[in-house]
Amino acid sequence: MAGQTRRRGAALEEAILQAAVAELTESGFAGLTMDKVAARAGTNKNAIYRRWPNRLALGIAAYKQLATAVPLPDTGELRGDALELLRQANRHWSSPLGAILRDLLVAAGGATEFLAQLQDQSGDAAAAPWLTVLGRAVARGEAAPEVLHPRVATVAVVLLRNEFVVRGVPSAPDDVLVEIVDEVYLPLVRRRGEDAGQAPG
Amino acid sequence: MAGQTRRRGAALEEAILQAAVAELTESGFAGLTMDKVAARAGTNKNAIYRRWPNRLALGIAAYKQLATAVPLPDTGELRGDALELLRQANRHWSSPLGAILRDLLVAAGGATEFLAQLQDQSGDAAAAPWLTVLGRAVARGEAAPEVLHPRVATVAVVLLRNEFVVRGVPSAPDDVLVEIVDEVYLPLVRRRGEDAGQAPG
DNA sequence: CAACTAGGGTACTTTTCGTACCGTATTCGC
DNA sequence: GCGAATACGGTACGAAAAGTACCCTAGTTG
């Protein structure tokens, strides 16, 4: 009856996103229901569906609001940098935010159009810090130049993610991180320019 | 009215599982509904819920029926064996069966009690062939003995799985497999006993 | 000021899981 | 063999939750 000052456009969109973020942090993606988001934003599902085609799209948009960049480590040694990057990743995936990311990846279920939006947070963009850190190590002579390749550079973090997927652990113990670095990553990137395993004939 | 010869116990259980397997192969895990399985098995949901607590458990049980062991390669060279193992995994994950496995892992969502049942197919048991193949390579002098460790031995297959998760590809091209073997796996396991990256002090 | 657009309220359809009842066939203990 | 316990079959139901459809109304736009 009184002044209803109906929100529109960007204002309403922000309110919806903020409500989605709140639901996401409180209840995870599983608990993100369109009705609850609408209720919390003080609107209704219509307004949401006009902006996002489905629940997953809304979830991804809300997740992006939450994702934040972490500082690049620079300990002066590859081992320290690699461990710090792994610890950052471990913290992230152990956090409620990590659980949400996993749920979203799961819900995307290989749909490339959705995966592309999440890769900035989990995939290719994750390669950038590793390449930087590894580049410094190469300059220092700690690593062979031919390892400056995304596939090689990100081996450590891929192995750590594998721990989460396969073991379903809430958080990988630090031993595991150290093992990944010492048993796999450092030996891999330190190889001096031996014959790099070309096929025979 | 006439002789209904009602099935019980193991006979009924097999019928249900077989129906679940059929639904799984035809429609994937998403299409595996309790009602359809019951109808197909010529029974009703009661009989199912008496045996499996929920849809996921039934899906896992049905998947296990489908999973079959593959022969261990022995090409006489580590590179050939590794590539063959990767190609087997690639074929598996590209197949409808692989899609089902991914869906199940997704549905398990980190629940350890379910993950444990799937790890035989995707996780730890997958380490056994790699350790065998790698053991032969060590005996031949193709690999350093200290790499006979599950974490190191399975690096290649973990990287391949990562391709599926991150890229959402239906099937990894063979170049990727070759790259994983030549750029990562072989250099990693071939390291001669250098200083294995212990922490400084 | 009139026409158009976008929000709000609400109800509804659909799908599917999981549960509850109730009568009956089969098996098991005696 | 015979009665009691158990497991099946049929069916119906409750509970979410996604997504859709209308209709009315508040703002915006020209």
C-alpha cells in the first residue's frame, strides 16, 4: 500500500545475486533453491528466471561474486613457492567455498558452456601462478626451461585436486602436500636436459 | 490368478540389479529412476528399498556389475605400456560407462562410504596395474626404484582424468596422452637417483 | 499523459524420491 | 503337514523443487 519503491534492473539484479550468495554460503549449492533466493531477495522467481536460465547459472554467477584472487608467493625457492601454492589451493578447496565449487563442477556435468565460466577459478587461470613461479625457478637455474608448459607446471595442483576427488577428504594433510612436492613435482621439473623420452623409431 | 511363482531373495535381487543395469546403460544414471527399475524388474519400489537405501547405492551396485577388468599391457617398454594403460582409461572414460562413473562420483559428492565402493574401479585399484608395469620397468632399468610409489606411479592417469574433469571433453585426443607420457611421466620416473629435493635445513 | 516494460504475487504442473498400508504368496519352525 | 513370520506386489501418498503461466501494478519512456 505505502511507498513500495519497486526495484528494477541492476538494483534488483544485485539484490538477487546477494541473496544467492548468502544462500550459497549458508547452505551450499544443494541448498540454493530458487524459492529461497527469491524470498530472501524480496522478489519472486520470475525476476530470477528473466536473468538466469536455470539454477546452475545462478549458482555460478553467485560463486563468482565470492571468488577472490590470492597473492602470488615468492619465497625465493621453488620448493617454498610450490608448497605455498598448494597450501592455498588446499585451504580453498577445504573451505565452504571449495565445497561449493566442487558442487558446481559436478552440476555442470561436463557442459562446456558452464565449465568455461568456472575454469577461470579452477582450471586454466590456475596455471598462471604456477607458470610464474616456475619461470622464476628457471631463471634461478632451479628448473629446466622445457618444463614451462601448462601441463607440466600444474602437475602438483592437479595431483592435489585428485586427492579431493578420489579420497573425498575434507582437507588434505600437510604431509600429502609435501609428498607431492618432494616426490613428484621437484623431481619432475628439476630434470636436467636428458633425452626426453622420444619414441624409438 | 494363475501360478504367480513369486520371486524372492537372491532371484529377485538379481532381477532388480539386471533391470538397473539395463536402465543405466540405456539412460545413464540420470535416467535411473526407482519406478522404472521396479517396473522393468516386474516388481515395485518396496523390494528395491529393502535392499538398497537409496538411488545412489543402487546405481553403484549396478555399475559394479558392468565394470570389467582389462588386460595388463606388456609391450616390453615402459612407454608402450604407459600409453596403452592411458588409452584403456581414455576409452573407458569416453564410453557410456565412463559417463556413468562420473555421474556416480558426482552423486556421491564426497560421501566416503560411497566413494570407497567406487575406488576399486577408479582409484586405488587403478594403482595396481601402474605399479606392476612400473615394476617391470624398474627391473629393466628403465625407471628409478624410488618411483614405485602409488602417488608417483599413477601420475599419468591422474593427469588424464584431470583433462576430463576440467575440459569436459568427451574423449581426450591421442596427442594429449602422448604428451602426458613424454612430457611428464617418463621424465618423472626416469630420474636417476639425484638429490630428491629435501628441504634445506 | 498514454503505452510499454518489468516486478510482484500466486498458483500450478511435473518429476521423482522415499514412505506407508494392506493383502497375499512363500518359507520356516515345530 | 500346519501355523507364524517374512517378504512381495500393488497402490497411494507426501515432500521437495524446478520451471511455467497469468494477471495485476509500479515505473519508465516518448
